[in-house]
Amino acid sequence: MKTIFPEDLSHKDRHQLLLSGVNPRPIAFVSTLSENGDVNLAPYSFFMAFSSKPPIVAIGPAIAARTGKAKDTWLNILATKQATISSVSYSMVHAMNIAAGEYPPDTDEFEKAGFTKAVSTKVAPPFVKESPYAMECELMESIELRRDIGGNGNIVLLEVVAFHVAESVLVDGRVDPRRMDLVGRMGYSWYCRAQGDALFTLDQPGPNIGIGIDALPDHIKSSDVLTGSDLAKLAHVPTLPMLDGSFPRFDADFRADSLEIELAAGDAYAALYVMLNSGRSHDRTVRHRIAKAFLAKNQIEEAWQTLLLE
Ligand SMILES: Cc1cc2nc3c(=O)[nH]c(=O)nc-3n(C[C@H](O)[C@H](O)[C@H](O)COP(=O)(O)O)c2cc1C
């Protein structure tokens, strides 16, 4: 592994190295008003939620390293103490990039980038109507980071005083991420999209989240086939499973190809059928390969039963 110290890098390289590891970052599309009432809109990916009671989010508007200029967003929030933050879905991302351009403070980026202003309820800045999710915010605190070094960042803590959620992203009263289709910022010019196979669920950690990897039997822990991720999936069971004598069950007309063909096709059940009918149950590597195929489909119980067929 390469070890890099921040003081050995230029500002630009340090910036990109940091952003290449801290990602994907959500994007806050921040709207503010100047003291004169000029509307501003700009994306900020130094953005995170830090508390839900009270609901607190933070953005990081930097002093531009190249020009030494403070961002309009930051100056506006300091002056008016208010902002809105709209989430950025994939359909908005190209126009969002236009809004990120450097424009004079009196430029209305809603107009420049073709977004529609939605009227806020508790603060003066509008939010982005095209966004499925927006927050109205009031300034809690602005923290300046190392003003002496130039190009420095700032942390602006904002309290959320109202949420807006599009009906179209709600399923049974909950926000469905598949309907949000949000984008994330990565390092350099990379972005990602929270959609399709990129989305998955995990059990919520709690007292019964699992036995842990240290409690797995040695013959499983020392596997040449199962990866750390496979072991972690197996370790999610609340207690060590016992062999279920009725596993597996196959219909009388069940048919399968060779072990290698079925494993290549990811059909763990068919591979198991071949294993059991070819007398290869004693082959630990085969058992582990089949268990791995079950784990790839998150069939944890089947994976355990296959491993226990020892
Ligand atoms: C996706 C994206 C994320 C950005 N995140 C930040 C950020 O976290 N902090 C920052 O200072 N600039 C960030 N920028 C750059 C600002 O959006 C850009 O400097 C913009 O012109 C600032 O506008 P303003 O002066 O109207 O606030 C980002 C740009 C893009 C495209």
C-alpha cells in the first residue's frame, strides 16, 4: 500500500486524493438569496447529515484556491442565515453542472440551468421543483477552517425546518431510493447513480445481527473458496444453524448438467444435485463452491445447509 502525507501534495492533488476515497458523496443543490434578493443556486458535495434531533446537515463551501474568492452560497448564508437544499436526481445532473459554473453574484442559476423555482414555506430562498426531495434550512453555525493557509474550507451547519418530498417517490409512506434515482459525486469527474443493481439492502444492525465471523466453524473460516464477504454473510445468522435432514429436496424429474456447467450458470441447486448424485459430497472445495453460489444470490440458509452436508 502506498502511504501519502497531505503536506507532500499540491492543493489540487490533495483535493482529488481526498475526494477519491470519500465517496460517493451526496450532492446538495443549494439555493440562497443575497442581501439584495438575488437568487443563487449551486451544487455542493461536501454535504452530509449529522443529526436528526434536531435535523442538522452541513455543507462545505470552500474559498476558491485559484481566485481566493468566497463562494456566493457561503456569503449569502452568512448574510441571510437561510438556504434550501434540493437533492439531485439523474435527470437533473446535466443541468446541475451548468449551475455549477462561475457566474457573477447576480446571475440567477435557476434560469441559467433551466430549473423551476418552488416557493418555500419557512425560508425565503426557493427550492428546485424538478427535485424529488428538498429541505428548507436555517443557519446554525459557520466554522472557518484554517483561514491562514488559503484555499481553505468552511463548514456550514444548517438546521432543517421543513422537508418537501414528491408523492411520486413515496411507497407506503416511505421514500423509495429506486424512485429517487439520486446521483453521487466521486473523485475527478466521476459520478455514480443510485439505481438498478447499485442498490441493495442489508439487515439493520442490532443485538441479533449475527454470530460474528469469529464464531464460524474452522472448516468454514479456513476455506480457500469463501471470501471475507461470503463469511460475513454466513456470520449474519443469530445462532449456528443445525443440519436440516430434509435439505435439499428435488422433484423426481429434476435434471442437471455437469457441476461446472451449473456452477458457471450460477445454479447452485442444480450443482448441489450433481454433487449429491456423483458421490462428491465429501469434497469440501465442491461444497464450498456451491455454498458460494447460494451466497451470491443471498440464499444464506441454503448456503449453510450445503456447508453442513460435510
Ligand atoms: C457536483 C459538484 C459538487 C461541488 N461541491 C462543492 C463543494 O462541496 N464545495 C465547494 O466549495 N464547491 C463545490 N463545487 C463547486 C461549486 O458548485 C462552484 O464553485 C459554484 O460556482 C459555486 O457557486 P456559488 O459561488 O454561487 O456558491 C461543486 C461542484 C459540483 C459540480
